[in-house]
Amino acid sequence: MSKIISLTAENVKRIKAVHITPTGNLVVIGGKNGQGKTSVLDSIMYALAGGDSLPEMPVRKGAEKAAIEVDLGDIIVRRTMTAKGGGGLVVRDKGGAAKSSPQAILDKLMGRIGFDPLEFARAKPEEQAKTLKGLVGLDFTKLDADRANAYAERTLAGRQADTLNAQVARAPTFANTPKEEQSADVILAEQAKAQKKNAANAEFRSRMYQVRAAAESAQLRCESAKSAVVLAKTRVQELESSLTSARAFVLTQEALLADAETRHGAAALAAETAAKHAAELQDIDLGSFGESLRTIERVNAQVRANQARADLVTKYRVQQSHYKDLSRVIDDIDEQKRAAIAAAKYPIPGMAFDQLGGITLNGIPLAQASSAEQLRVSVAVGLALNPTLRVLLCRDGSLLDDDSLAMLAEMAEKAGAQIWLERVGQDGKTSVVIEDGMVAEEVPLATTGGRTGE
């Protein structure tokens, strides 16, 4: 594990020139506002992190170049920066030999250099949880995405199931109804047969009327012949001179009469027979077929309605089953997360996550823990995030009381770590006082058992 053996910085932000050799685990940088306290902590950040940690203007106003040198024991880091945006980085071993790929060496060495426990303590619960999950290796990105997808799908399945259930409730159902629709072919065939029979009857009646008309016509001819015979006889009596001719005519008319009477008799008999048969004919009532067809259609409509309701019930049960399957998926994901949370190794015993993903300490939300407990958790998280380079940078240390400072020193000492903390003013807890960008004085540190400052 590495700690800072010494820090030298020139022309960094508000710093003119400082050289600090910390001998304790808690390095308190004190002084008035605007004197360069924050610049001391920033110098450590710039030297080791570089890249995005560098501000737009890291060089002190009026200077052309800034330099930072951090002695980490095994290696010495020197970073330079120019006012025009240039600069360089050199990493040397104890013997002074320069190493290749210096930033890669630092990136491998550092965990989260510059992690501020006080910033963690003030962060929102969701940000704290995100940091802690990353620390203990609880990446629920895929599980959360799977759960969100399953939840959305389950919500849709639930809505569809509710819709189908409502449709089932509104769908009519008919008892004592066959399961399948009935065929109207038999009735239609019988109807066609009856229609054919009725047509035959109508045709017979038509022929009967024709025979009757023929008989009536024959009767008229008979009557006409009778009249002609009477007239002929009269004329015979009146016309003796035409007797021979009249007798011939009479014979002719009598022959015609006999033929007419014969025809009349046959026609009358046929007409009488036809009338008798026509009277006996019985037409089939076609209305019953229509009623039968309407009955079949009514039954078939009920069959279709029952089948439609059965289909709705089936779809509802499928959606209901799908909803339950998705619920089991969600429960399984939740169980996986609970198991992972329970199995994780936390910086401090008693830490965990609640069901909503927030951090808890001994069963209560971290936000409800005491200030001392929150600070202890924050420092433990910061140290865990920096397993190799055991350095933490704490800003706004003025917010901490003496007990909190003592706890920080104790935790840093037990962890073999180094905490750099800036604080407005100076007192018995101050390690180094910065005044106008320079180290103003050295202060003995009773709390860390050492002395800091040069």
C-alpha cells in the first residue's frame, strides 16, 4: 500500500510554493479562505489523476508553468503544466530511472484518488447506493433491466387479462345448447321436396281447370246443337219442299249432337273426377320450414356466442398464466438481488441494502444513522475504493467537530491510510497552515503522534 511521503507544488492555482512531508495519518491543511488550502488537495489530484481532473487554468495567474512532485515511496511522480495547456508527466523509481507509460502506472495504482468521504456523506441516497454497489461488485444493471422488462410485460399482461375478464363477464352464455352448429341441409332438402310436391299439385289443378273448361265448352256446343236441331225440325215442318235436305241436315246435326253428348259426358266425368281429386289434394305448410330454419340459426348463434366466450376464457387464462410466470421471474430476480446483497462484503459490518436499493446500517437507513456513523461509513467506503494508494482528500473539513476528527485519525491509522483534510482557520488539530499560497508554519499533531509541515 502506498501513501504520500512528500508533496511539492509550485504555481498550482493559488499555490506559490509548498513542500509538505506528512508524518501522521491525518493531514489537516488549515488557513483562511482563498489562501490555497484547496489547491494543496487539488495538486495531489492533478499529479496522480491528470486528464479530466485538470481544470482549464491549473497554473497560478501570472505564472507560465506549474509543477507538482509527489513521493509515494516506491515511485516519484512529477507533473508539469503550462499556462498554454501543455505539460508533461514523469514517473521514476527509487533509483531515479524513468518508467514508460507513466499515466498507465498511476491508473493501475489508483483506485478513486480524491474520494471525499464528506462528499459521500452529503450525497443523495441513490448516489451513495450507486457508489457502494460499484465497490462491493453489485452490478444489477442487467437484472434491473430484466426486471423492468418483466414488470412492464407483466403490467401489459395484467391489463390484457383484466380486459379479457371484463369481456368474459359481458359475453352471453346459453345453457342446453349443442357444442357445434347444426346443419340446415336436411330441412332445406325437405323444403325443396315439399315445394316440388306443391308445384305438382298446382300443375294438376291447372290441368283440372283446363278439363273443366273443355267440358263447359262441350256443353255449350251441345246446347247449340240442340237449338240447331229444334230449328231444323221447325224448318222441316215449315219447308216441306226442303224436306230431303232438312232431313239430311238433321241427321248431320243429330250425329254432331251424339258426338257432342259423348264428348260432354267424357268431359263432365273427367271434370268431376279431377274436381274430386283436387279437393283431396293437401298442400304442405311451408311456414314450418322457415320457423325450423330460424330455430337452427338461433341455436347456431348461441353456439357461436358460447364458443366466443370460451375463447375469451381461454385467452384470459393464458394471460393470467403469463402474468403469474412474469411474477415468478420478478420474484426470482428480486431473490437473486437479495442473495447477492446478503453475500456481498461491505466495508463495515452491518451495512446492507434495503428492498428499494438504499443503504442501511444495522437495519436502519444510513440517512437516519448518527453523524458519526455516517462519517465512519463514508471513510470506510473511501478507503475501500483506494486499496493500493491509501489516500483520501477531504474538503470542507470545517464541518467536522473534534470527535469526528479524532475518529478520522483513528480510522486512518487502523487502515494504514492517509487522509488529507482542508479546514478553515487553525487550531491544535491543524497540521499545515497555508497563507498566501505558501506554508506558513509547522504545527505539532498530538492526535496523530507526528509532525507535519516544512
